[in-house]
Amino acid sequence: MTRNFFLIVLSIAFFFQGCNNPKTTSTERELKLWYDKPAEEWVEALPIGNGRLGAMVFGGAETERIQLNEESVWTGGPIERANPEALENLYKVRQLLFEGKYAEGDRLAQEKIMGTRIDGGKHTYQTLGDLFLEFEGLGEISNYKRELDLRKAISTTTFESDGVNYTREVFASAPDQVIVMKISASEKEKLNFTTWLERPGDAEVVSASDNQILMTGFAQFENRGTRFASVVNVKNTGGQLIAADGKITIKNADEVILMVSGRTNYWGDHETGKAAEDIGKVEQTAFEKLKENHISDYQTLFNRVDLALNAPDTLKIPTNERLER
């Protein structure tokens, strides 16, 4: 299964590489993964990422979990994994795929293009942690929907409770290097929740300032690894913000913007200072501007190719039901 998946990804990568002329995609057809219930398992959550910083959005109404990743949180040190034979074998692999010799192309790519293996298997990639949001005052949930818009790389969760419509948007910005989340409601003073960071393994969570949570730790094996830091910045419109015991509580707010950064010392940086710097660069930037920056940067790449595989009538069917078909 792993090899087949790699082959598909590799073929797509080659196809994209051959598209030298960007083209504008049609906006008539939506490209969305969507579901009518929250994710129960990690594999059901919706992924977002900017190449370095990523997350899995579960979409829970009462309790939202956003599992965070940063590419260099692992228990080893810097390793040069670039395969020196990759470039000279790229054409050979591509030709084998074009000739329909998929097994041979896959095997050659594994041997000559993929990064060199890490010996021993003792060192592991680890999670940056989990961001939780626990909401209060919600009644019966109806009209629930969570989706990932592939044209914008934005995960959105919407639902209704006691006549109020709630919306949560999440994306991972490459130009601004933060994960951004906007929480809003159709009526004022309806947002009440507590947010905090957790992580399996060694980590310490402290409330760094009135509107920020800081989590630091050491991902290590035999005293070797990476030190990491994650900062959550919370900005509320209306209502009250209370920071205590490593958590931030929002009461009766109209709208809330969360920004999440994560860094390690893998590249020699001071992880806490670097994570705080990422937040400092954008904390005064309006949400719509951050969103605009993200979409513009993302679509420069995504809009190069448009591929339709079936009729639009399936767009009204949840993704899990389409898969079952």
C-alpha cells in the first residue's frame, strides 16, 4: 500500500512539474471534502499545512481538538538525507512510468530518489501537541457540517445551536508562518469557551501573558533530540478574556481569532523566541488580510492544474458516503 501510494504521488508530482504554464481553474465546480459529523479518529480529521507547520482538525462542536505538527519535532539531530543519485535517475524513473512499467519505476525511485534511510529506527518524529477548545452554553446541535475546501486550503466547521449559527475557519499560512483560526457566531456575546495546549510526553504549559499560552518541551531519546515551543495567541472582540492555570477562558465574546506558532531548535534557533517572533509579526494583522495572503499564495500553485473525474451531482453527497460507493 505504501509503495502504491508513493507511486501515485510521484506520478502526480511529475505531471505538475511538466506544467510550465499556470492556468486559471474553473470556479464553477467545488472541490471539497465534507462530512455531516465530527471526526472520531485521527484519520477522519481534516488536514491543513504550510509545508512546515500543520494540523488535523477534528471539528467537534462542544470540544474541538486540533492536533499540531511541526516538521522538525523529533528525537534525533540533523541528518543529511538527500540522495546524491536522485537527479541522474529522475529521467529514468519518469520514462519507466510513461512506458507503463510502474513496478520498475517505483522500485528505482525507492532506491535512487527517496531520501537515504535513517539507521536503527530508534529516533522518531513526534507531535507538537494538541490545541483543545471546550465550549459552554451550547444546546442541541443541528445542521452540522465540516469541510476542507481544496481550492482555498481552509477547513470550516459550521452548525446551529439554539437558533444561533456558529462558524470556525482554520488554515495554515505559508507566507505568515502561523495557523489561524476564526470563531464566530450569528449573534453577539455567544462565544464561551476555554482553550489550552496538551501533549503526550514531556512538555510544560504556562500562560505566558494575558492573551497567550506557551508550551515548551524536549522531544528526546537518550538525551538527544529537539527542544520545541508552541505559542497560542488569542484575540477576542467583545466579552472577557481570562488567563489562568495555563488556560485561556473566553466569556460572552462576539468573535475570537487564534494564532498558533511552533518552532524547534533543530536549525539552531532559540525555539521559544522564534515562535514568539512568528506571532509578533502577525498579531496586529486583520484576519481577512491573513486569509487573503494565504489564499493568494496557495492558489499560485494549486490553480496550475484542474482535473474533473466525475459529474457534479455527487457534490451533495458527504465524502464518506462517496467513498462507500
